[in-house]
Amino acid sequence: MAWGFRNRLLLGVGVAVGISALAQLGLGYWVLLRAAEATVQRELLVFAQSLYQALDFTGPLPALKPEGYSLLLPFSKGRARVTREGRIYLSYGGPFPVPSPLGEYRAERGWMTQAWALPQGYALEVALPAPSLGYALGASLLAFPLALALALGITFLLLKGLLRPLGELARATEALSQERFPEPVPVPTGEDELATLARSFNRMVEAVRAFLERERTFTRHAAHELRTPVAALRSQLEALERGLVSQEQALPRLKAQVARLEGLLRDLLALARGEMTRELVGLKALLEELGREWPGLVLKLETEGRVWGPPDLLRQVVANLLTNAFRHGSPPVEVGLREEGEWLVLSVRDHGPGVPEARVPALGSPFHKGPSSSGSGLGLALVRHTVERLGGRVQWGNAHPGWQVVLWLPKEVP
């Protein structure tokens, strides 16, 4: 038979409660026995003192005073004797149960005995019945199963309520594993671990749902964007095969479509890349290198700009911004690099007409582009994705005149 988590937990709690109860029972019995023995020891001393006061040593042999019997009434179950050199001279209460050496306390055969030295070489031995705790032990053993059953019943009810959120989480997790998004699991009251777990699970479900939706949208748009240059390539090849265009006319167009495909695939791979190989990159040197490749670029570099990041991807980020600035804006295109506290601030600004304000909120979404754009619509999405993965942030907007993109990157901290 397979034991579920609840049964195993209940069994574990039951075993723990049982062991704890037995330990407590044993300890309680031991403490009670020691306390009872200490009480009898005190009574032995009182018994011996009372008997000593009741004895008369003025005669040839020890004897009880006539008024001494009243002193011994509280000890009717006790026994005593007066001896000297092994001979009994006086006995009280019946045969003495267990001999006891002088000054020693002894518990044997259900009796507790002790002996004291008296004048004239006599010894006084007293005995009282040992405490019997059998009734207490029997009552405790009888109550033990009832207490254990009660503890297990209460534990079962508590576990049932405690494990209900875990059961709901288990069912929701199973549904999520089958790509069936469950309803948000109820969050238990309070701020304990179960409530935190439920809230975290609900947030995870929403994050997975949003991720899958973005993945489907990304795949759909990627397929659409790839279909366009592939269709153009096919049409050019078919026209070339049929002799509708010459090789000299077709080759530049084919090269342009292949270049567009390469750029689109490069952007897609960069945007979908899960890991980044980081190293120390000098932004000033990178921008100066790009400045030699882009005539008309105005550089305003105030710092070396050392950051930890992927060199090729950072170069592509800046190249995307420059491509947009030269393609959609007007010269001069200004590139600035400065420090602000713990940040490096890199800005790219053109002096063109800017972007209509209605389109600004949608910028940065994958495959979003203007009606007259010939790009892939991934440039700003790649910029935002890369900068945020590096722990920075991006801001863009109309600069009046022109369009400006500003990147904040953390300074050379791995």
C-alpha cells in the first residue's frame, strides 16, 4: 500500500507524540518516586525523633513511657526496635523487616529503613512502608492511549487544513505542466510560508502565461518577417530562370535580399539569446571605431566608458541606433558619452523630423516599425533587451528637433 504525504506526516507526528508522551510519563514517574522517597525519609526522621522522646532509659532496660504511645499514633503503620550488640531490647509495630546499618538509609522489600545511635550503646531502627506508585503508573498507562488518540485526531484535523493549500498547489502545478493554465490558487490568510508560496506560484503562472504569449507572438511575427525576403528571393530566382531579367539586374537584388535575411536572422538570434559572455568593454574606443565607419558622426566623448558586457552585442546595439538615426533622421547625428554617478550615459541624437507621438509608446516592441520602414522592426527591441539584461535602462523621445535615445549602463562592475 502506498503511503501518501499526509499519512506519512500523520504517522511521523504520531510516533513523535508517542515517544514524547512515553518520555514524559517515565520522567514524571521518576520525579514522583523521588519526591515520595524524600517525603518518607523526612517521616522516618520525625518517627525516630518521636520514638526517642517516648523512650525511657532510666531503668535497667529501655522502655516506652506511658505517655509515649500518643506520640506514636501518627506512625501506626511503622515499625521500630531498639538493639544493642545484635540483641533486641524493645520492639514496636511488629517484626522489623530489614536490618539497617547505623547512619544508612535503605529501601528494600517494600520498606524504607534507617538507624541512629542512642546513648548507652543502643541503636534505634525505624521503618516505614515504601511509597507505592503502582496506581499512578497504571492510571497513566491507561490514559496514554486515550491521550495519544486525542492528539492524533487533533493533528489529523490540523493537517487536513494545513495541507489543503498544498493539494491545490499540486493540482495547479500538474495542470501547468500540461500547458493548461489554472485559476489562481487561493492565498491562505496571514504572511506565513504557505501564503508566500501561493502568491509566488500565482505570479509564476502569470509570468509563464505572458512568456508563452510573447513567444507565440514572436514566432508568428518572425515567420511573417522571414517570409517576405524569402518570397522576394524566390521571385527574383524565377524571373532569372525565365529570362525576364538579366544576371546583372538580378544579382544586386538577390544580394540585397540575402543581406536583409542575414540582418534579420542576426537580430532574431541576438534578441532570443539566453546567455551573454561578458568582458570589459571600452565604449569610447568602440564609438571612435564606429565613427570612422559612419561619416558625419559627431562624437562628444567625456569618459573612457568601461562596462562589463558582450562586445559584439554592444557594438550591434550602437549600430542599430546609428542606423535608425541616419535612415529616419537628418544630420548631424550626435553621439555623447558621459558619467552620472554610478552610471555611464550613452546618447544618440539626430536632427530629423522625429517620431509621431502616437507611435512612441509602441516603440521597442519586437517587429514594430513605421509604414515606410524597410527594417526588421527589431532594432529598438534588441537595444532595450540588451541594456536591461546588463542592468541598465533605456529612454527615448523627440528632442525637438530630432529623435534621441539615451542608454544608462552600470560602470565596470561585473
